[in-house]
Amino acid sequence: MHKKLLPLLFLISPETAHKLTLKALRLVPVHWIIKPHHSQRLKINLWERSFPNPIGLAAGFDKNAESLRGLFQLGFGFVEAGTVTIKPQTGNPTPRVFRCPEHKAIINRMGFPNRGVAQFKHNLEKFLGQKPRPHGVLGINIGMNKDQTDPAKDYTSLIRTLAPMADYLTINISSPNTPGLRNLQDKEPLTELLTAILNERKISCGINPPPILVKLAPDLNDRQLKDIANVLMALKIDGVILTNTTLDRPSALPQNFASEKGGLSGAPLADKSTQIIRKFYILTNGTIPIIGVGGISTAQDAYTKICAGASLVQIYSGLVYEGATIVKTIRQELESLLIADGYANLEQAIGSDHKTTNGEAHVKSA
Ligand SMILES: Cc1cc2nc3c(=O)[nH]c(=O)nc-3n(C[C@H](O)[C@H](O)[C@H](O)COP(=O)(O)O)c2cc1C
């Protein structure tokens, strides 16, 4: 996890390295090693939540919400736990995670292994009961069990149980490793599912319901993206996470790595996810806040996504390849990039690629 330990972690299997990292985050007093750094310029308020900085941990890293305290202490402005499903499930057979360090890429076909919502809730209660709770926003990413034939049943049940504990909820319909899941991005099933989800939120949450975000795949064509943007705007969905892993295999990747089945993340995903962010921002006229994710390992990568339209960003593969100090480095350098471009705060930079110098939106075609 620390940059000096990374070569050692790369000697063992990705999943064992991951388990060791999560354990270390529970045992080591991370805040003694990484000192908090606060910047007014990086603060942002969204959905009536206060994000100390825009760098988040993407879903899949802490699937069971077991190391949240240590993860927040790394300096993330927000952490997304999950994907959690109703019932525990083992996921696909191992090995199911593959690294390609030369390309800073990962392929995974995990298939939502997790201990189920009861254990997740127990872990979350323990975290939320700690005083003081670490500064930052907590997202919960929910998905359906592999054997579920009625997706709305799982998603609404998860909302009933977890919504009161979440600062925001992510509806994951874009992991490529659960058969049929990505079909939920089609117009009719999407409308049906999100309508059921919004109804459930209305029933089970009080005056301050958590915002609902939808996480999408990068492998959507323009027609699909337009349909989805229209559905999300019509239903007044609060936000969108762009993107999950890709099924693409750029030709530069070595054949033995590229031939593994699953979703590709890391550097080879960076441009593709930024393009989706750019198009979605244009399609929605910037009205639906975007969390940008895919191949971020430097402040410039994060800034590119912010200027393309992301209000917040997340990282996963970058943490694996750069180590724990990536969060601090990105935060510090992002602040310098904002200053260099004359922005007083992060908000001014969001979607700046689409605006004229006097701040007005100008129409660029997607
Ligand atoms: C090993 C692994 C497991 C993942 N598990 C999940 C998951 O459970 N739910 C989810 O929404 N995304 C999951 N993701 C996708 C990430 O959250 C993220 O969207 C994707 O990796 C792109 O970001 P990156 O290039 O910074 O890794 C996973 C990614 C990896 C590499």
C-alpha cells in the first residue's frame, strides 16, 4: 500500500494483496503516517453534502465496508463501499483479478463476491458508531445477486435496509461480470427499475433522503447514452457515475493479459471514460452532477475529467499502482492546477471545457 511496499505486494496474487491491504488499513493508525491536508479551494457541496475534497475511492475496493476508517484517513473526500448484494455470494472462481503493470491496467471478473447485506450493515453500524467519525462522505453501492430474476426486488430491499445509513446510494447496473446486469441500462428496464427505486426511497426515507446515483458502463453507443440521459433527466435522478470497467481490449495490451475475460480498468480506460463524461455533460447540459472515474492516477487525469464535466472523481486502479500517497499527491497538485488556471475554487473548473471565457455555456456537439 505504501509506495515502498508495492513491489512486495506485486509478488503475491492481486486478491491476497488486496486482503492484506484491507487488513493493514484496519490495524495501522493511518492518520499517524498521512497527515490531513485541508484546502478551501478543493471543498465542494453537492446534494447538500459537504465534500472536503473531490477525490473519492471507487466501489469494489471495500466491498464489505470493513476498512472504512483507514480508507478515509488516507485523505479521500469520499469513499464508496460495496457493491453489496442482499445474500452473500462467492463470486466467480479464482483467479479472477489480473494486473498488467506495464500498462497500469487491471482486468477483473469478480462477480460481486461479498458477505451480504446483513454483515455489511453490521460493519457499517460499527463504523458510524465510532466517535469522531472521520471527515468525508460515505457512498453505498448496491447490486443484485447473480441468481435474481427480478432486479427491482433486490435493489428496493437494499434501499430499505441501507438508505438511512448512506450519504448517497449508487445503483450499479454496469458491472460486466453479473449476467444480464448491463441490460438494465436499456431504456424500458431502466425506467421501470429507477421508478421502483425512487418509490422505495420515498417510502423508506424521511426528510433527508440520500441522493440516488446511477453507475454506467463506458461501452455505450451514442444512441444508448442519449436514451439514458433522457430517462435520468425525466426521473430527476440526482447523479451519475461515469464509468465502470470496459469490455474493450486496446491493441497495445499484451495478448496473454488482454485475453482474460472481465472488465478492464486503469490507464487504458482513461480517455474512453472521459469521452463518456464529456458527452453526458453535453446531453444533460450539465444539469446532472457527474462523478468521473476511469484511469485516474495523476492530478492532471483528475483535472481532465473535471474540465470535461465531472464534479467529483474516483480512483481504484491508480491506488493499486501508485500506493496510498496517491490521494495526497493528487489533492496537492490539483490545487496547483486550479491556481494556475485562475480558479478560486473547484466549482469554477467543472465543465470548463464547455464554457466560454466569460463563464457562459457554449454548445459543442457530442
Ligand atoms: C478489482 C476490481 C473490483 C471492482 N469492483 C467493483 C464493484 O464491486 N462495483 C462497482 O461499481 N465497480 C467496481 N469496480 C470498478 C471501479 O469502481 C471503477 O469504476 C473502475 O475500476 C474504473 O476506475 P479505475 O480505472 O480507477 O480503476 C471494480 C474494479 C476493480 C479493478
